[in-house]
Amino acid sequence: MASACLREELSCSICLSLYTDPVSLRCGHNFCRVCIVSALDTQERDEVYSYHERPLLEKNRKLCNIVESFLSSQPEQEEIKVFCTYCLESPVSAVRTCLQCETSMCLDHLSAHNKSVDHVLIELTSSLDKRKCRIHKKHLEYYCCEDAACICVSCVEIGTHKGHKVESLDKAMKTKQEKLRNIVEKLTSSRAEAEEQVQSLQDRRREVQEEAAVTTGKVTDLFMDIRNKLEVLERRVLSEISRQTEEISLEVSDLIQQLEAQKDELSSKMRHIEELCKMTDPLTFLQHQESDRGDTYGVEKENDTESDPKKIYSVDDLDQCLISVTLHSGLSDLLTGVKRGFYIFEAADILLDLNTACRNVCVSGDLKSASWSIKPLNYPQNTMRFTHCQVLSSTSFNSRQHSPSCG
């Protein structure tokens, strides 16, 4: 597209081809030298010369360099050498082709040709057959608008295109070029819109990436904080378990110590009784019994629970409730911190404004839902009331989108 636009800017307005030996007039217009010389000669011959004196033609070297640079930048094509038809002794490259004479001429012969006849010069070509009608072998001069084809004068007068709407090739080209320019304008507008959308999407992507980076940092910090707090909570729960275990262990140790003392006392009594049982002298035995009067050795006192070896010593279990409360309280604090760091949107009740409801919108009694009614409802007249199937909420939301339930 850019190449085509540049080619159009570098084309002569007379021959519509790229400038050849471009010259400039004082008015600022540029032409091929042979084209403007031919045009000036024709004006002088027809006495329609528009200048007081023949203008000077100055070679536009800058434009010439631009054309050469443009040609060198184009994709290489197979070069077709076209030589001057009139240079018979030695081949000389031609610069233009005359459509009427069907000849190609160098600069020298072209200058003489322009002074003698007023023919149409075209860009150099070696295939003039493509510019002739295949049926009548005449030059293609017209364009059939109905069949979209280039035709000759015989096609118009006696051929298959007789009676069709025809235009000159120049007019048809200008019409189509105008349509193409309009298409280019529309395409340019569409491309501009696409570029705006691309830029908008790129900006949105950048915003999302920036937002993601910030959110990632927040999540990373949050999880680091959660891990630290979990470690603290773990130490606290384990510390509580250790404290209870130590208390129970001390209690058990005290009970064991008491039972050990009781065991020693019982062992002593058992040895004393065994010694009495081994005596053979009745007097000695009975005298010892009199000194031990009232001592039942801990087996006949029903109310003496402290020395009762059958007493069941109970030991408290770990306080699982306290451990659970400590754990759940810590986890609850963690969850509260997470909610604080990342706000959680919860469902919110809406209350529809009956004063804004369209007459075809039926609002429920609790003002929380709406449905469409075929028959218009008898709502009071109100300037706030919608004329379309809409209804506003009397409550607002902080952010995001919310929709009422519709039946």
C-alpha cells in the first residue's frame, strides 16, 4: 500500500508513469521532460498557449534521485529491453511508446515525434497486443460499465457491447480510482479503530500485569505471614499440651510417692505379723498382742480411706477442649487476617424501588425480585417511573456487578 502511494506521488500527471528526466516549472509542478515539451508544443501549435513566454524547464535532480531510489528498492523483475524503432544503425534504449504509431522511441526521436503529431504516449512496453481488442484488432479506448471490460470502438458500434453504457478509459479509471480512494478511507478508518483497540488491549494487558504483580506480592506476603503465625500457633498449642502433660505428670508422681510410702508401711506390718506368727510361746505371743491392741493393720478400718490399699486413684486426662479452643481461636484469627488482606465479597440484599418500576414490571412484596407482566400494572403516576422494562434498586453497592433475581 505504501509502495503504491509513493509510486502515485512519483508519477507524471501527463503520461501517468514514473518520472523520466523530471523537470520543474516555476509554479512548482513537475513533469517528464518529453511530456511537458510535447504539451507546450501542442499549445503553441493550437494557439492556446497559457504563458506569455515559454517557461524554462529546470531539471529536478532531487526528484530524479528519489525516482531512482524508488526503482532500486522495488523487487527485481526480469528486465525487458525495448529499443527505439527508428534507431536502425545501433540499438538505443527507448523511453516511451506511441500508442497510435505502435512504435517505441528514444529521447531524440521522441522530441521530433512530439513536434510533428499529437499522439498518446504511454509507458514503455513491448506488448502492444494487450492494448488491442482480440476480436477487431483495434485499440482499446472505452470501458463497458455493464460488462466491466475494456473495449474498442467497433465493440461499441457493431459488437456485442452495442447499446451498453460505455465510458472513456480515463473517465472509468478516475471513477474506479475514486471508489478505491473511498475504500482506502474506510479501511484507514477501520485500521485506526483496530489500532486504538489494539492499544487499548495492550494498555489493559499492562494494567492486568501490574495488578497481578501487586496481587502476587500481597499473596506472597500473606502466605509468609500465615506461615509465621501458624508456627507461632503451633508452638502455643504444643506448649499448652506440654503444660498439661507436665501438670498431670506431677500429679501422678505425687500419687506414686504416696503409694510407695503406703507400700513400705504395709510391708513393715506384714513382716511384724509374720514374726508373730512364727512365735511358739503363747505367753510371749499374747503379750505382744496386748501391746498391739487396737491395731488392725489397716484391714478392719472401713472409714480409713487414706490407708486403704484398694483406693482407686484417678488422674485427669488432657484437656482436649482447651487445646481445641486454643487451636480454633488461632485459626479464626488467621482467617480474619486473610479477609482483611483480601476483601471477600458477600451476597448483599437489594431492595427494589417501586417508584421507578415500569408498569410492565411486577415487584415482589419483599422488594427483592421482579418479573415481567403482560398486563400493565396500576402503579401511581410518577416522574421517576421507567417507560421501559426497568426498575432501580434503592440500595447501592460498593463495586462490581450485581443483578436482582428475575422471574
